[in-house]
Amino acid sequence: MADTDRLPKSVIALAVACAGAVIIAAVLVVVVIMDNRSTTDLNRELINQIAILTTQNRGPRGDDGLSAYEIWLSLGNTGSEAEFIESLRGEPGTPGIDGRDGVDGADGKPGSNGLSVGSQKCSAAGLNWYLTNGTYIGTTPMICIF
């Protein structure tokens, strides 16, 4: 086989990395599915236990108690339910005082040479970084999967 028939090492490395990523993704999917099944089983068991606890040792139903309106009347008050509700409303309070304005903070330090990172572009070699003015500043080695 001639040298021109061989794939470059970078293409082989990329293919191996992609295959590894697919395997890892498959394992994660299986883990998530198994975790969801065990969580569902646990939730079902907890619901069953709560149902048992809430139906055990119940005594007979008691008599209905007095309403707040009936208690209000029993304390010597007179009037309709609407008058009772109105009696719950108090007088308006005095308005509060306005708060003071806060002190402005100090200005932050300028960025390096007054420039900031503006964008990133993915390539097979990695993540390329550019300033907002379009100047290329470097590449972060990585495999871009997005």
C-alpha cells in the first residue's frame, strides 16, 4: 500500500475518539434507563407504604367544629358574616419612609489591551478563539462534538 492510500493520523485519531464518544454515550443511556427504573420502583414502594400508613388506626370521624364566624358571635359580637369579614380589616397604617439611594460602586478594571474574547469556531484541530475585532488568538485542543 502506498503512503497516499493511508489515512492521516489525525483522521484516525478523530475516528477513534468519535467511536469512544459513541460507546460512552451508549453506556450513559443504559445507566440513565436503569436509574429511572430503580427510582420508579422505589417511588411505587413509598406510595404503597404511605397508603398503608394513612389508612391504619383511624378512629371514628369527629363532629364538625365551629366556624370562625360562629366563634366571633360566641365572643359577644353581633352582625352578619359580611360584617364579621369587615371586622377583620384594620385601619391603614402610616406610610413608611423612603429608603436612601445606595452608593455607586467603583468602575472595574479594563480588559487586556481593552479587548475581550468575542467568538469561538470549532475545527478538527480544536476550538479556535477570536477577539471581538476578529483577531485570531489561539486554539484550544479538543474534539468538537456539537
